[in-house]
Amino acid sequence: MTQLLEQLAALTGLRDRDALDAGLVAAVADLTRARRVAVHRVVGDEGAQRWLTRAQRGESPHVPALVPLWTDSGDQPALDEQPAWRDCLLTGRPRAWRASDSLSLFPLPGQNGQGGVVEVVTERPPTPAQVRGVNAVLAVVRNQLGLLDYSERDTLTGLLNRKSFDDSFYKAAIQPVQDLLPDGQTERRQTAPPRYWLAVLDIDHFKQVNDNFGHVIGDEVLLIVSQLMCSTFRYYDQLYRFGGEEFVVLLRCTTEEDAFLAFDRFRSRVATHNFPQVHRLTLSIGFTDVRPGDTPVAAVERADRAVYYAKNHGRDQVRSLEALVRQGRLVDDDKSSEVEFF
């Protein structure tokens, strides 16, 4: 009982999704003395969902291996390729220990389509007390994830909010990759992180929408724009509403041209969408690359400069800060390495 209480107390102190999944694996492994514990979460868009092994721990007591939720899961098993995991999640019922594979499965419902299962491999069936302990741990994790969603997401649109941006920025742009190996061991590779692009998206003449049609229609416009964002960008792209009519996207892709095409595709979707009463809206979008040693403030400021340029040169367009600098239209005032004081 003391061990369980200590595990639960530790979990309630976590305010990070990565830390929660790592803590979940560690707690279940300690409670059941399992040979292996893994958290598999469903990621991807509707109709193309896959299983991502988020965290796992083998017999050695090292820190659980972690894979970010924004990892490209294209080489991971599809939802139906793991029918036992799928059925456990969809039915919400655990699968009891089976002698043939020494395996138990516990469902882990999640917010925003990121539910999953906890896989526990043990030498013998878990005792009733161990099963109750695992269920208690899962309940705490579910509650903590609900609190995180409440604090990290914009109440109107459901997108991530400004409060959660800084941590996500550093994780996505700076955190080294940690690979999972088949035997559950980990290997850290201090490789260069994937390339990221940060865009600021601003609805053109949004004040006129509120003035002419009222704030109820204005809120509906913001909600529709957020829905178009979710259906246009990939599940692992980070989407934010900073407030008012300003949105931010943290996009992972290889080249500036690819980033431009992705942002321009979204601009076109908004421009051709028929909004209630308002009918037509446009966006001005500015983006910049996320640089080594970058800070959230510096990156947003660079993207903002590109947005202002777009607004002052016709609106309804996408502008890259780096392209504007190459063309001699703006000067790159790089503040990414400056110390920030609060």
C-alpha cells in the first residue's frame, strides 16, 4: 500500500505529457514487477491511425524510453494490425493475463484521439492487488491528462494555448531523438533535430467581422478556422491560438518551399471557404525557420515581421521572413541568441 501511495503521489506532481507516460510505465513496472511495460498510443488522422509506442521499460531499471507524440509514425503498425490493442481500447475492458504470451492489456482512454493501451508482460498472472494498483495508476494518469488539457488548450477552439507554447517549442526544436530498440533497450543519438518552421496566421480585417456581425459570429469564425487547421495540417504539427484572431503553427518539414506550400494550402482553404454570414475571409501568414539556439520570443517576432509585410502588401498571402531577407525587402534582425529577462 505504501508503494502504491508513493507512486500515486509522484504522478499527481507531474505537469508534462512525456513525464506522465514515463511515470506511468515506471509505476506499473514497479507495482507488477513486470519484465516489460509499454504504453502504445493511437496517433494520426481519422482513417490513417497508427500505434505509436510512446514509452517502454524492460527488465533493467533505466529511465523509460520516450518517443514524442509529434513523431512521424508512418512506419508504425496501423490500428487494425494490432487487433488485441484495438479491441482493448475500443471496448474499454482490460485483457486478462494469458499464459501463451504472459501478457496483460489495460485500456488508456485519452483526449483528442490519443487514447491507447498499457502492455504488461509478467512471469505469472498479476494478483488482484496488483491489478487494482494498475487501475489506480491509470485513473490518476487519466485525471492528470484531463487537467493538462484544461490548462493547455484554448476554451473556444480546443487548440493549444499561448501558455503551452514555450515548452512545446523547445521540445520540438531542440530535444534530441531517443530511438526505441526492439528489445526495449534505448539508444540515445545526439543527432540534429528535424527542421521546424514557425508561422503566425492572422485573419484579415477580423475587427470588421465583430463590428458588422457581432461577437457570436466572430467566435464561430474562429472555431471554423481552427477546424480547418486541424483538417489541413498533420496530427503532429503543433497548432495554437495565441488570442484574438492570431494563430500559430509549429510545422516540421524539410525545406522552406515545402513549408510555404503547406501554409499556402491552408491560406487557400480559408479563402475559398463559405463562412456563415461573413462568406469570405482571408489570412495573412508569415513564417520563419526555427534556428539553432532559437527562443520562442525571437522566432515569433521574426514570423510577425513577415505577417506585417504581408498585411502591408495586399493581405491574403504567405510570406517567408528568410525569403524577404534574401530579396532585400527586410533585414534579418536575429535575436535568437539574446538572453531573455522576465
